[in-house]
Amino acid sequence: MAVTSSRSFAEFFVPEHDAVLTARGRAADLGCEPIGSGAGAALTFLATVVSARAVVEIGTGTGVSGLHLLAGMAPDGVLTSIDVEAEHQRVAKEVFGLFGVAPGRARLINGRGLEVMPRLTDGAYDLVLVDADRTGYPQYVAEAVRLLRKGGVLVLAGALHGDKVADPTQRDAETVAVREAGRLVRDDEDLVPMMTSLGDGLLAAVKR
């Protein structure tokens, strides 16, 4: 019980702003699942630590993670957010505008992450967040590392994938892909990784 209580305490330690709560409500309406509160706080923290001015987000959703990232980014920083679901991005844009995010601070690109990322500039980004199709995670890792500057941060949401990644008997395609992505990050000598159990797991790594 103590462990469960402590995890819940940590997950909701940092209260979320009204903008994020609104975005969460819209996510529930559309049936998409955003990152948890604790993982969102971690994104704001990481974006602040690296003084992020240029961030790539794979998986816009309704703007929950985007709002957390923007809260930690430099005032003139630009978030490039990619999602295949045009309706989700429409809602995210609406939520951003409702809460005063300047239009030039969020560049929303409709498309598949693995098709759009190759068109982005090498070494030009301070942080890359991946929260998209789990089967593509190993490929996302390779693209994200290419996009990051030295000292930039890679973040993989859902890194525990419903507590299945830690169970070697779980061999479905999504779990295998997330597990492989974690191994790639952990074993890359150019990355310094860490794993947290906040939400559904958050794997972060700094590029040397």
C-alpha cells in the first residue's frame, strides 16, 4: 500500500494548469490517451534544464504534452509537433490558442513521424519527444538521435508499455518494439540514459 500511495503522490505532485486539464478533457472526448501528469511535469523540467528553443514532438494528441513542453521552453522557442491525426491537431491548435500560445510557437505538421522526421535538420533540436506508434519506436530512436544537438535530450513516453516491457514472456509486436528501443538507447555509447516509472514509463537520454 505504501508503494502505491507513494507512486500516486509522485505522479500528481506537480498540479497541472487549466490549459492542460482542458486538453485532457478533449483527449477523453476523442478517445486518445495523453501522457500522465507526472510525465508531463518531467517534460517541463527537461525542457527547462536544456533551455529548449527547438523541440520536436512525435504525437501531438490534443496538446497535453505540447503544453507541458512549451511551459519549460524559452519564451521564443518553437515546438514542431507531428501527428497523423488531423482532428487531434485541430483540437490541439484550438487549445493552444485558447490559452494564449502564440501561433508562431507551435508548428503542427500532419503526417507520419517516420516520413516527416527525415526532412528535419540534423543536430538542430534541443529535445525530441516520441509518443506515437509503439511498433516504430526503434526507428524513432535512430531519427531522434540524428536530430539532437550535443547535450540535447531524447524522451520516449510509454517506455514500460503497460508493465509488459519488464516481463520477458510478453512478445507482442508493440512490447517487443518498445523493449528493443529501450535496449538501443541504453547501449548507445553516445547517450546517457535514465528510466523513470512515472505514468507508463518515461525513458530519457542525453546526447553526449
